[in-house]
Amino acid sequence: MFWRFGGYAQVSTIDTLLEKQDVTLEELLSEGDLIQELKSHNTKLIEYLREDSILEKLLEYVVATKLEPIATDDYDVDEKKDKEKAEPEERVFGRPLSESGEGEDQAEKDRNRYAYVAAEILSSDSWSLTAALLENESLLRKFWKFLERPVPLDPLQAGYFTKVNEALFDKKTEEMLELFKSIPDVIKNMMKHVDSPMIMDLLLKIISLEKAEGGAGIADWLHSQDVIPILLSYLGPEHAWSTQTSAGDFLKAIITISANASQ
């Protein structure tokens, strides 16, 4: 009981870091108690995370691509030295490559760690962060370009992408649907990833919003975008059996949703 009185309250590591003038997002993402501090509605932390530049980096980390190994046989040692002199120091997730611990393995661990924590932050129950995201429509549009990547998507990235967007659709249904419908070729880009269960889960989530407050009309809009004809086209023999199966499963899921919906 003594330690709870008289000014002996422990200062969190997050608060200590935020006192630094040059604190980086990467330092915060590496702290194990960051999510708990966010859940505790740490005002200083939320204000930091609301900054436009920080939100942009968080969204980028959610869908950061896997680091490709550097091929050392493409040029000789002298060319490599010339290249290093001519170019600024390469950085991996905010740190110089030379300081990235165990090199590429450590960088990949950092990528996975940052992606996980960034997704947890952006899908948290902080309405302040959600509002800040919706105020930065350009950042969300850039985030949705993830769907323009070639098949197949990284399952982990697709899962985090879906998690963040499902949270946004739940909290800001009407605003997110307006944004969704305004993204060029959004259905085309989603449907090309019919083999990605997480992306199809996101589309099912969007379809189910027809019954939610602010979601009326989304089913008609999706109908106008030829969702069903596109799915049926994937059942043709020119597609791989896995794609046919995925399309069939999604059609069955739509039928189930429709059967359970009120007239």
C-alpha cells in the first residue's frame, strides 16, 4: 500500500520514451507494453500516434512487403564500394542496415513485429485514432492499393489489412462505405484475390453491412459491380481447382447470408 501513495507511482516506459525529443515510432513499436498503454488510453501516446506522418508509417508497416535478400553475385566488390559511396545508407525499418542486429533475419523479425503491433494499434478501440484515420482519406486510399498487388498476397499481410479495415467499417460504417465505393476498380482488385480467405472475409463483412446502421444500399451497389458474374466466371475450367473451390465457397457464403437476412 505504501508505494501507491506519496508520489511513488511508477512512470511507464512509454511515457519515458515520449519525453525524448527524437523518439522514433520504431522505438515505441518495440516496447512490449505499448498495446496495454493504448488500451489504458494513454493520452500522450494517442496524441503521438494521431500525427499524420505516424499514421502513414503505421499503415505502411501493416502491409510492408517481405524483404528480398540482397544478391552479392550481381556485381564485384569494387562496384559495391562505389555504390555505397554514391548512395545514402540503406535503412531497414527506421534503422541503418549495418545496425539491424542479425542482418536480414533480424530485419524480417522487425517487419513481422511492426506489422503486428501496427495492426493492433489501428484496429484498437481508440475512437480518437479512428477519427484521425478518416480525416486522412488519402492515407486510406494509399492503404487500399495493397489490393493492386499481384496474386498471391502474403497471408499475414492480408490478415492484418482485413483486421484494420473491419475495425474501421464497424466504427465508421457510413464513412468507410463511401470511401470504399469511391476507390477505382476496388471490386475488380478484391475479386482477383478470390484465393485469399482473408480478403474474401473482408468482402463478406462489407456485404453483411447491409443490415447495419449506415450500411443500407451496399448490397445493391455490389450487385451493380457484377460481383456474382465475376465469381461465376472463376468456376470455369480455365482456372485452377483451388480458385474454383474458393469461388464456390464464397458463393455459398453469400447464399447463406442472403437466406438469413430479413426480407
